[in-house]
Amino acid sequence: MRDIRHDSSITAFQQKRGGDAAGFFVPFLAPGMRLLDVGCGPGTITAALAGIVDTAIGVDIDPNAIAAARQLATHSSLANLSFVEADMTALPFEDGAFDAVFFHAVLYHQSHAKLTRTLAEARRALKPGGLLATRDADVGGNILYPELDGVRLALDLWQRWYEHDDPDALRFGRRQSAILRAHGFTPVWAGASYVNHSADAASRAEAVADARRSLLGLGPQLVSKAIATADEIDTARAGWDAWGRDPDAVYFRCRCECVARKP
């Protein structure tokens, strides 16, 4: 499994999504809780949840992500917010240390073996009766128009980067309840939502800029690892440019959500 750096473009993207990404989990949270955000990235979601619970801790293995998250914490007024550089398969916390654990756009990228270790650690860190929430992609639920070859190629290149050549992996989101149940949790709620990349001309332009930055950042690595050719990268960028010029273009990205309890 490849690790992806939390560079400035990824940080900017996550900052724009922030609190919306965890909205489905908010009704399950309350004052007095200790919450762990696993794979927290630059910490924007952790910070959003810190305003609800007594303690919010974000963990990420990427030192660049943790540096950005700690800077966010320093400039916030949230004394209950902190970040730790750690591997999600070996969390530096005692058994039963948390009332809630949150994963956003994390589990989808795991190999079967790492997914098992990650969920075992989350289960260990949760108190009996504690809650685990996941929000992850389901490519089969994405809505795209017009379906330009270049845009489809760009989406395919991103999947190649994550090594998702298994059709089941592309539809991870809809299987979250089954996956959590198989790893010892009891699902109590499931839902789905969309990230809207095409609400108006400004958001379409923003989506194109995000796509171009991503392709620019990943392009050399895709080519060097023989995952893509330079021509494919150029075709993908041109496809997004053409999509952005269509005033009726839409791109709704599916996110499936699940809340489960540790028995």
C-alpha cells in the first residue's frame, strides 16, 4: 500500500471539507466523551469534533500532516485538542481509552491485512459500548456528467495509485457495515452523502483546480512507477479542463457512512 503525502494541495482540500465530513457522527457524540480521530491529516475534522466532546486527539503517521495539525491547534482556542504522530496499527493509548473513534477516508485505502490490524487496534482503544464511525468512498456511487474520456481516465489513474484493481474495493463504502460487523463491531446506523464539486461555476473551477494540482503532484510518481504514461497525465488534465468549461457539468462524489458499537 502506498503512502500519500499530505502536501499543500491535500491540506487545502481537507480544510474546505472540514466539519461537513463528520456531520453524521455529531448526533452520537456528547460532552464528557474522549474521541480519537485516526488518520486525521491536517486536523480539520478533529478540530470540528473537539467543540462537542471533552477531549479530541488526532493521530496520523505522516509527520507533515501532524505538523500542520499542531499548527491548527496552536491557532485555535481549543484547549482539548491535540495531535500525535502514530501508526494506526499500533496506537500509543491504553485499552479502553476512548468513548469514540472516527475514520474519515482512511479504511478504503487499506490492504485486507492492514484493515484487520487497524480495526483491532481501534476496538482495543475503545471502551466497552464505545462508538466507531467511518466515512469512506464508493466509486460506484459517483455521479459524473458529461462522462468525458479524460475525466474518466483521471479517476482511473487515482484508483491505480491506490492499487484498487479489485472491483469490491471500489465499492468499499457500501460494505462498511458488513466489514465492521466481521471485525467484532455492531453497526447501529448507516447512511450516505455526496461531496458536491459542481454547485456553481466557482465550485466547478475549484474542482478542476484541485484535479490539476493532484495530477501535477502525483503525475511524476505515477510515471516513475510505470502506473501511467506522461500522455495519460496530459489527457487527464485536458479532460478536466473540458469538463470545467461545460456550464452543465456535474460531479457528485459518493461517501458512505456507518456508526457501530463495540459490544
